[in-house]
Amino acid sequence: QVQLVESGGGLVQAGGSLRLSCAASGSIFRFNTMGWYRQAPGKQRELVATITTAGNTNYADADFVKGRFTISRDIAKNTVFLQMNSLKLDNTAVYYCNGRSYNLNYWGQGTQVTVSS
């Protein structure tokens, strides 16, 4: 059974940083792509960033990401990270880890990130 477990969320002041982790049960190479999505209050879930098995990264073309977020992975630990710097109030959301294997999508339970002023 595939499991994705996020951690690292929490309450942070604007301008601060957080690093989210997503630990997969088994090799992350079972997924074609892994990534992070977020769901802000009252909004739909949206892409933050993805990383492919080849290590190619893609980021949402949105102000809430640009130049401040970095997706990375530790293959040996079957873990994907999202480093978030210079956090802003509009980064407040539940962040979900995603693993995509062909036409199958797997999701973690989400981790809350709250940015305060």
C-alpha cells in the first residue's frame, strides 16, 4: 500500500521559513512525478511544485511561489522536500504531497502551514 506522510508544517511569522517533508512508503521511483500542492481556505487545490524521476523540477507560475520555494528530494530516504522561504500571509494553506504513477494519483493527508503577521 502506497503511503505519503507529510510533516514540517506549523505556524510561522511572515518572512520566516519552513521545510516540508513527504516520506514515501517505499522507493520514490515508483512515481513518475512527485510534488506539492496546496489548498488555501475557500479555494481549490493548486500546484506548487513537482519533481520528476529524472530530477527535473517545475514550479507554479504564481507569485506565491516565485523565487522563494524549492523542491528537492533525498532518494536514499524516499523523501521529497519543499523549502519555503520569505513566507507571506497568502502562503497560508494546507500543503499536500502528491505522487503520480501513470494515471494513478496518491495523496498525503496534508500539513497545515499558517503564516502570521
